[in-house]
Amino acid sequence: MTTMKDAASAFLANKRVAVTGVSRHPKGHGSNVVYQRLRDRGYQVFAVNPNADEVEGDRAYHDLHAIPDGVDAVVIGTRPEIADETMRECAELGIRHVWMHRGPGAGSVSTTAAKYGREHGITVIDGGCPCMFGPTADPGHKAMRDEALRVQGRRHRQARGGAAERARRAQGWQVVGVTTKKQLFIAPPQAIILMREVQPALDARAA
């Protein structure tokens, strides 16, 4: 499974990047922050806003099709319901890297857009921010990144542990105790049989 860190590195290796949702009124807009950061770090970055001809002192494009010579990657910074349309446009244009931005709150993540993109061969990052990784990172975003990676790692470990336990139970393993950390202690069928054989002798000795 590709980690978020690896996916971010692959995304940021592309030097022609479009950012959707860049606003004429930049205060409080995460897409404007991403656009400025990419521009300042030497990327060829293109702002997409269907209602503007200029943002952040640069030309704005009404859609991805309008960008001359196209782009290699897209940051989606619009409302989630618009992300679906953008993902379809990316698929039409053969764009293979899409990042749906999310800081605090719902951000731009759409589960249906992510599913559509992956079904069409697009590497989709659904959450987080390009400013958390690599050449575009800053200390504040790095702190948020580290916390996000810790949560991701914990979820993966929990998922693997749950799958392993289910597999063992299917093979006849049974719960025989609880650890001091309130985790279930399970044993294979052979151990259960052995315990049943020796337990009477142990009980007799204790008596």
C-alpha cells in the first residue's frame, strides 16, 4: 500500500501543477496558500477559477482544458461537490496525480471523486496539504503532517491486528485471557486442547 508520504513525493515531483479554487479574495482560502507556496518554490503553477481572469496577480484559467500545454498534477481546492467534475476533467486530460486539499474541516475531499479517479488510473491523495511535504513544507504544516502520519499509522496497525485476529478465530483460535492493557489474548486450537488436558491436574495440585 502506498503511504501518504510516498504519494506526496510523487505528486510534488511534477513541476506543472494546477490549483483549483484560487480566490480573488485570498484571506482564509487554503487554495491561495497552496498556490502561493508552489509559485514561491519554483513550480509552474496555474490558478483555476471559472469566475475570474486574474488571481494573486497572475492569469486565471476557467478550467483545466484552458491551460496551454496542460499540467501534470492538480490540487483541488474547491468545495467537495465540485471535486467530482474536476476529477472527471483530469481523467479526460490524462492527468495522473490529483490532491484533494483538506486542512481543518471538510476541505475539498469527495469520496465519489476519489473513487472515480482511482478507477481511472489516477493517484489520488484525499486529504492533507502539499505544504506539509518536501520542498513546499513549513514548520507549522510539518507539525500537522507528523500528527496525520501518526494517526494513519495507528489505523493501519489496528486494521492489520483486527484482520489477523479474525483469521485466527476462523482457524479455531479462542480467547483465553486478557492482558494488563485489556487486549484479548488468544491461543491456537492445539494450545486449547493442551490446556484442557492439563487444567484438571493443575486444579488438583492447587487444592
